[in-house]
Amino acid sequence: MSRSLSLMFLWALLAAARPSGARSKRHKYDRFWKTRKRECERDVCGHMIPEEAYNCVNECTSTTCYNEVYSAEPLEDGEIDLERSRVYTACLRREARDQRRNTMNRNPRSGDGGGRTSERDEDRGEEEEEDEDAQDAAEELLQEAASVDAL
């Protein structure tokens, strides 16, 4: 019963923590790296047991983010480290956002200031990213609690 209450509390926390509009922006950036991750799982690391392929998939998805988060202490087979996973995901989003911005700056649309974002827009984006990271952490906790309840 207490687990059910904690799940309900997490759902309420999750609903309250969600900033408006951030989910669609997050999905836009997530599509980019999740596509790469699926390709890595299927093509590069597909020969491995999924529980043992975390390091392979993470490094294949983004060598830069992998080196920043996991290279000093790689995950053990089957290990789930929520804190480092959150940092890694934030890095992937930042990388996707930066790549998109670089593409926009190289291919400016007419009449919109050359595709450049203002410093104020970037600050707002960073605040949204922090909110998204908190949202992700809450979602991961919720998923973990649901999997514990299933046992």
C-alpha cells in the first residue's frame, strides 16, 4: 500500500514539475540521439547481450559524452547509475542542440536574424534544460519504482 502511495506521489510530482512546452523541445532533441542509439544497439553492439552492451551503446551514441561521463569509470555489466545516466542524457541533448544551432547558423533563413539565437534565448534554453533534467530524474525514479512494484 505504501508503494502505491509513493507511486501516486511521484506521479503528482512529475505532473507538477513539467514545464509547459519543454516536453516537445526535449522530444525534438531526443529524436536525434535516440535514433543514433537505436542504430548502435542494432548495428554496432547488436552482437552483445543487451545488459552487457551499455558501454558499447553509450560510446557509439556519442564518444564525446561517453568520455565526459563514463570513460573514467565504465558501467559494470547490468549496472544502472541514474545520476550518470541523467548527466549523459543532458550531454546528448546539449550536443544535439548545438549541432542543430550550428546547422541553423550555416543555413540561415531570410528575415529571421540569420538563424542566430539571442543570449536571452540561450539562457531560457538552459533553464528549460535544467527543468528537463529534473523531469528526467523524476521519470527515471518513477520507472524504477514501477519495476520494483512489479517484483
